[in-house]
Amino acid sequence: MKKVQAKAKVVEKYNLNAHYYVIKVKILNLEKFPTIQPGQFAQIRLDYSVNNSILPRPFTIMDYNEQDQTLRFLIKRVGKLTTYLQNVNVNETINVLFPLGNGFTLSNNSLVLAGGSGVASIILLLKNIISKNFDFDVLVGSKDITLVTFFKKEFPEINAYFSTEDGSAGEKGVITEHSLIKSINKYSKVYACGPEVMMKKIVSLCTLHNVDCEVSLENTMACGFGVCLCCVVKTIYGNLCTCTEGPVFNSKHLIW
Ligand SMILES: Cc1cc2nc3c(=O)[nH]c(=O)nc-3n(C[C@H](O)[C@H](O)[C@H](O)COP(=O)(O)OP(=O)(O)OC[C@H]3O[C@@H](n4cnc5c(N)ncnc54)[C@H](O)[C@@H]3O)c2cc1C
Ligand code: FES
């Protein structure tokens, strides 16, 4: 699949709370917008003239608009680049390399699970599932109501399930303790995106009930295209790069 290295202008940026924000960028001087699969990601890099010490970082393409030539990201501030981007001004330019990695396989009768910034990975996935008229349930887990409100705005028509650790929306507690998880065996496929501890719990339940499961890994990356080997994950096929063979893996293939 053809990758694009391009300059992109920030056209929108707003905070959801002190930690999470949404950023929309318009790709500049692009002849043909590439095909993007749900689950694929972009490496974002600052101009060297702005800062040459911050490495490129990977972020899931939350969604895109081919006509406007825009990409949207949902980002949690954790360190240098994510702090820089939270304070970026509209009209500033950044650099993007996309689309990278392999995406999800679409299935009917699925349970889509997202915890925290994992919500970024399910927006495009759900849009694709809905466009195919597939049956699905979706459960979003969050510390508080912030990501619940964001998700409801993105999909006002979906009857989603929610869990929040502070009890401000949906069931109180962590996502893996939500009552829906008890009936995980009724689904043909489970998609899980979020903290590793959450995905591992979901994978072990899917293994127990023999349910097909895909997870999106967020291993630390540097190059993003299979050169530095810093993102390897143990699989039944040996060590594989998360950036080129993932970030989406079928859980059957992972040795966790
Ligand atoms: C394929 C992929 C998709 C991703 N998609 C998203 C997304 O859509 N939204 C989002 O908010 N984040 C996403 N991440 C995580 C994001 O890449 C990191 O949060 C980011 O690299 C941190 O950069 P920084 O310069 O702000 O932090 P740094 O200054 O480099 O590090 C600050 C702290 O964050 C930790 N950190 C660094 N990288 C990661 C990581 N990959 N996961 C967890 N902690 C990390 C470091 O250990 C350190 O403690 C994704 C990661 C991958 C691999
Ligand atoms: S990030 Fe360099 S090989 Fe995956």
C-alpha cells in the first residue's frame, strides 16, 4: 500500500479535558489521497526548524475525509510531542507519514471494546462496520464522562454501552467488569483497543470462550516502518514488528 509523506496544516484543535484533545490536519500538496483501513496509523513529526529533538510518534488515524484531504486524531497528552501538539496553533504545519501498518478485519456480529485513548481506534472501525450493515455492540470504558460525551457526539445514533471508573456514566468500574462482558461468548468477533492490561484480560476471555479477537497494540515505536526493530512483539511466527505486521493482531497469533 502506498505511503504518503506530507506536510499537513492544523485546521482544528480542541481539548476534551486537560488530558485529551482532538486535532484535525489538512494534507497539503497531495495528488491522490491514499486508501486508509480502520486501525492504521500515522507517524507525526514536527518540522526540524520547530524542534529537532522530538522523535516522530505514532497515532491512530481516528478518521479522515478524502474530499477535504483531512485526517483526525484523538490524542492523550503523556509527554513531549503530545504536549507540543496540545498547544499547537491552527495554521501551523506538521509532518505526517501515513497510512502505516495493518488494520482490522471486518466481521459481522462483533463486540467493539475501547478503553481510554483506544477510542481513537474504533471510530473508523465502527463507520466501516455500520456501512456494511453488520450487527455489533460497542462498549466504551473511560475514567470519567469525557470520552463518553465525545463518543456520543461522534455517534448520536448508536445505542452504546459505557463504563466509567468514577460512575459518571454507564456502569461504575473498569471496562472488563462491565456486565456485557459476561456474554462475550455470544459474539463472533471481539475488537479490543486500549491499555494492555485491559486487552490481555479480554484476550484471555476470548480464548476461554473460543471467540475470534483482534487487538490493536500500542508498543513504543521509533521509525514506524520496520527498520529499528524497537516495536517487536512475540508471536507464534516469531518476533514481529508491530509497526509493519500490526498494530492490529489476531490474538491467536500473539504470545503474551
Ligand atoms: C500504533 C500506535 C497508535 C497509537 N495511537 C494513539 C492515539 O490514537 N492516541 C494517543 O493518544 N496515543 C496513541 N498512541 C500512543 C502514542 O504514540 C504515545 O502516547 C506517544 O508516542 C507519546 O509521545 P510523547 O512524545 O508525548 O511522549 P514521550 O515524551 O516520548 O514519553 C512520555 C511518556 O509516555 C510513555 N509512552 C511513550 N510512548 C508510549 C506508548 N506508545 N504507549 C504508552 N506510553 C507511551 C513513555 O514511556 C513516557 O513515560 C499510539 C501508539 C501506537 C504504537
Ligand atoms: S518502529 Fe521501527 S521497526 Fe517498528
